[in-house]
Amino acid sequence: MSTPDPARTEHVDALVVGSGFGGSVTALRLAEAGLRTVVLERGRPYPPGSFPRSPHEVSQALWDPSAGLHGMFQMWRFAGFDSLTSSGLGGGSLIYANVLLRKDEKWFVQDDPMPGGGYETWPVTRADLDPHYDRVERMLGGTPYPFGDPAYADTRKTAELIAAADKLGLDWHLPPLAVSFSPRPGEQPGLGLPIPLPEYGSIHGVRYGSARRTCRLLGECDLGCNEGAKNSLDHTYLSAAVHAGAEVRVLSEAVWIRPDEAGERRGYLVDYVQHDPDRQARTLDLPTRRIHCDHLVLGAGTYGTSWLLLRNRDRLPGIGDPLGTRFSGNGDLLTFLLPSDRGRRLELDASRGPVITMAVRVPDRLDGDGSKAGLGRGYYVEDGGYPGFVDWMLEDTDVTGRLFRFGEFLTRWAAERVTGPSGSLVGREISRLIGDGSLSGGALPMLGMGRDVPDGTFLVDREQRLQAAWRTDTSQEYFAAVRRTMRRFAETLGTGFLDNPIWFFRRVISVHPLGGAPMGRTPEEGVCDPHGEVWNHPGLWIADGSAMPGPVGANPSLTIAAWADRLADRLLETRGRPSAATAPPSREAPAEPAEPQRTAPAAGPAELSFTEDMKGFFAFDEADPPTGERLGRAQHRRFAFHVTITADDVDRFLAEPEHRARAEGWVEAEDLGGRLPISFGRFNLFTQGEDPTSRHLSYLLHFADRDGQPLTLAGRKEVHHRPATDIWPDTSTLYFRLLGGHLPEGAPEGDAPIRGAGVLHILKPDFVRELASIRVHAADAEQSARAGADFARFFLGNLYEVYGRHLRL
């Protein structure tokens, strides 16, 4: 690879890598704000009418530049699973099935244990994303399938599956789709009606932009919509971004990234290659160009962004162990309903309609309804479809040739299971498999997705290829449940049922890869912070599915787009100001992330603070905390709080017998209204207990529920004269009661009615973060060190006074 000439390096305010749901959304927001924005997309543009349809076109529509293939589909083969992604202007929106579902509110889990060890944690909530969901839905024109309209009423697969779901007692709905069924919002739906150009025009030009027509029910969503009915990102966000001033460069792929530590502007240097569709060449052998940017937004997709960060890891010091972890296939599972000779012969007509028209939601154990106790991980089951032109494949008489190619493909695949994968790109093999296009259709695909276990990992091998490992065994119960529901549909409809053939090798096909550069509350937990900025690297952002710390559960595109919209808000808010992320640490000594700077008074008391997270269960109308915990666990009634405890004057805090500090933050309980701010909080550390050998850590937190009713959390940690092995359970367990009203400080708990009780615990990962959060703010370093030492002596001394007595007896 050639080295770019530094003198020819161009500069932009923001460089966006990738034009999928993360990149496109961010590009529009930044361009609208006046930033000079450039988007790099490695694939080609696909205006209406240009998507492949013939067997020959489809066989060449694969992405593998080393084989001279620069098409739309990229097939990946990894250990344990296969995957399909898209290369093209608009990214995955070109071939996705248009579904715009929000992540279920209760599936934003916190420290949810995983079967193979570790925890799944989402540092954002549904409330954080809801305004961004709204904005994206408006832009993409989310509209439920108009099944009741005469023009769209004869979709047989929709009618049959809705009837079957009703018989099975399943919760079904028509999800919003990014498809134009009418020329404009609110107008009468109709097949093949002209769609007017929006005010921002079309990135494909007037000719192609004016060629768009409303949905004609051709079932071609997953191969690209030649009618232009799909409101893909090229027709929406990218067209609007170019209108706002963004520049989009196609066939341009980023390969190297690094901070510009020597430059005056800081920022990032990005080397990228320009693909030539007429040239067969390995990507990393192509000459590179260089661009400098103040903000670098990675939106190359789960695989693309993970590959970029992993292969540039040495150039990005401070990126820690979470890189390459938390991979999830979003629970994707593909099966088929087949015509059966038993009973009536059902014609589902899978080729008529959008690929997906309806969705069934199966509840999760997290949903909190006591009647659902014992359920596993939740999921969605959706109808599938295929293009009408596939029907001719059923008439193909070259059965021998088809079987030979399929057998050859399976033989090559099985051999690689023994000798090791030859590479993650299998474009040439798929092209050989397709041959002249004689693959059989005729079945109705059933699509499953949901909360599988995000325990997959990525790495880059010596040949700079992305490799991945993901164990389906930890998600076996989940996959078995999805298959049972799909089989129940087959039984109810009287059809046959067929697993995807590779399931017999305990493999799955994922079209919704997530993770690899997950968000987290700290650098130890994630690659980027809860707004998408990479820890220790201000100005480096992750806007795509690689930032998801676990499965979305529903179709993830809308959540990724909403995440990117929220990221853009933070980028624009912090532009030109010091970021919450620290400056890049030196290569010799990676630094810990710094807290935002606080200015201490020139003289005065030292201030000490730390942040504490506690989680547990509670029950209503219960006065005994252990009983409340037991009942609450059975009823899935979770309770948590996040508080920052501050002693404004360390000397006074240590001297007074109450050892009183203020507590600020929030409590969280879905049964009370979600996350609720604390209006007043008091914390007391090691107050004298009932006897000389006991101490209390007590909490008094005032807040209000969703209806505005005042409540008080009154809780206490009990530290008793017991063996030293009890230090951890004693200091990490809080017994609490919920009281009606706001109990005044110092008043007996009996003065307020009891609304409930429970127990909270500090999880060990949270305790590590709590220790790391301790801060002392003082006029100078000497005062700060003295105050910190005094506090440590007080804390450890009290522990020794209680537990050390046991050792002296």
C-alpha cells in the first residue's frame, strides 16, 4: 500500500465512514448544523431500476474485491454462524425488510447475568431514545402495512398468519414499515402511483428520483426495490444531507485511522482507498488517500467498524478490553413453512407483498407480569417473502446441476470446518452456488429475532481479515423457544415445517449483527460512552450497530438510527468545548479517563464525593425487607438507585457524630414510573448502632412516583461484630422500606405509612466503579491528600473497630 503525501491531506470538520443507519443519520444532522461533512461509502449507488434481477446479475452482485466482485451483498462465514450484510449507498437499508420497531422498554437491561458469565448492560434507556425514535420515524415515513385498504387487502400470507396468531393466542401487530404505500402521507394508498420528489431532491438526480412508485407488492425488499417504494436511506437521509451541503464519496473505503497527535488541530487522520469496479484487487493493496477531520464518525456497520478499530488498535491507545466483545446476532433464526399434502393445500403466496407485513411478539421474563414468570428471553416472529421472479426457479429442470452445485458448496463448507475457515468472505463460493440461478423457492420464510446471548468475540488475523467466534450453545434455550413457536404456526396452518439446513450443524444465519465496540458506563465496560464517543478519544464516535451492548430484540435498524441521532445531538452540543472523554493518552502510559475538571476555591474546606449504584427487588404492602425481596424477585419487581454522595466539608463530616452527607441522583422502579429524580437525599456513614460493636450506613431519599405522589426510601446497612468475611455482604446490602410522603430528616419511620420493602445490593462490577469514582476537591494537592488520608483512616478504622474485635477475642 502506498503512503499518502501529507502535503495533499485535505481537512473537513466531520468525516463519516459508512452510509448505513448510523452514518446517514449523523451525516444529515452534522451537515444541517453547518459542519463540512464528508461521507465515505465503499459500495456503489443503486438508483431505482438498477438492482440485480436476472440469475447472472444476482451471481455477480456480491462484494469481494479480491475476486473482482463489487456488488451489493457481502457474505461472511465465521466460527458458529454465517452472515449477510450490504455494500452500497444506503448501507443495510438497501436490503432490509423496512421494519421500524422500537426496542422494548424493559429489554434495556441493567447488569443482566448471561449464561456463560458476565452481564449485559444498556447504559441508555427507552426514555433516552424515544424523542430520537420519533424523529427518525418521521423522516423514514414509518407506516403500518395498509392491510385494510382495498389495494393491499389480498396479501394472503398476512391474512393466514394473523388468523393463525389469533388461534394461538399470540400478540400480533402490523409494524411500521419504511415503505411508501401512498404518494404522500395521508393520501389514498394505491399500487404503483408516482411519488413526488421531496424538497431536498434526490441524491440520484431528478431522472431517478422522479422514477419512484408506491409499493406494487413484488416482494423484492431484500434484493433492493427497483420501484423506489422503499424509503431507504439514499432516498431520505442521504439526499437531505447532500442538499444540506454534505459530500458523499462512493467506492471509497477507510482502512487506517489514527489520532493526529502532531497536528495543530488534533482530530484524526484517515487513509482510504478508491475501489475500481473494473479491477480485481485486494483492498489493502490499493493506493490510499488521506483526509483529516476534527470529528470521525464510524458507521461502517458492526463488521466494518469492528474491523477498523481492531486493526488500528495500536494506533488508538486507551481502547481497552471491551473492543471485539459483546457480539450478538440479535437472535436471528430463519425457518420455512412448506406446502403439505396433509389436509388442505395452503397457498401462502409469499411473493406478494412487502417481505414483512406482520409481527408476533413473544414476552420476555423481564416484562414483569407475574403471570409470565418463568418465561425465557423474548423474541419476535415475522412473516417473510421472496420476489415473484423466483417462481421461475421452481420450473427449472436442471435438477442434476442444481444438486451438484449445492453438494459441492456443502462439501467445501464441511471441509473448512475441519481445516479452518479460508476467510470470512465467501463471495466466489456463493456465486458458484447460484450458478444460473436455479435455487428453489416456493416456501414461506419465517423470521425470528430476539434476545440471544451477546457473548461473541471478534479479532483480526495475520492476514488482516475479521474473524469471529460465537457459541450458539449459550442461546440454545432461546433458539428452541423460537423454533417451537414457528412450528406451532406450521401445525395451525396445516403446512410442513423446515429448519434452515445449516441449523443441523448448530449454525445460524445473521442479518442483524450487533456489538464489537459496545457502549458502556466506563472504559472498563465499553468502548464508547453512553453517547457514542470513544473513551479516551474525544472526537471519535461510533454510530452504528457495533455500539449495541447486546441484542435489540426487535428489528434493530430503527434503534441504531435513533442512537445515531442522539449521538449527533451530543457531538453538536460539545463541539468546541472540552469533551467528557479525555485527550488521547500517550503510547507509553495509557491514562485513566479523567473526571470533568472542577475548580476548587482558593481556600476553604475539602470536598469528597463518590457515586454508588445499588440494585435489587421490592414488594408493595410489605414491611419486612427480606420478605419484600423474596416476593419482589418472584414478581419481577426491580428497584435501583444511582446516587452521588458528597461531603462538602471533609473535616466537619468526620468530626460530627452523624457523619452526614448529601445524596443526589435518581431511583428507578418500573412499577413506580421508571427513573425518578431524587428531590432530597441524606446519607450517614458509620453512625453508632445499638451497641458499641455495631455501626449503621443509612439513606433517606425523597422522590415522587409517576402520579406525583411523594415517597421516601428509608434504608440502612447493618455493620455488626462478626467475622471479617462478613465485611462485603454487610457493606453491600441495604435493607429499605418505602414510606408514603416525605419523611422529615430525624423523624421516626413509624411516623409515615409503609408502602413496601425490599433489599438492594452492590454488584461487584459496580463496587469497582464506586471505588474509582472517589474524588477529593481541595484548594491544593496537599490539602486534597490530607483529606483523602483522613477519610481512609476513618473508614478503615471503623471497619477494624467492628470486625477487628472478633479477631482480638
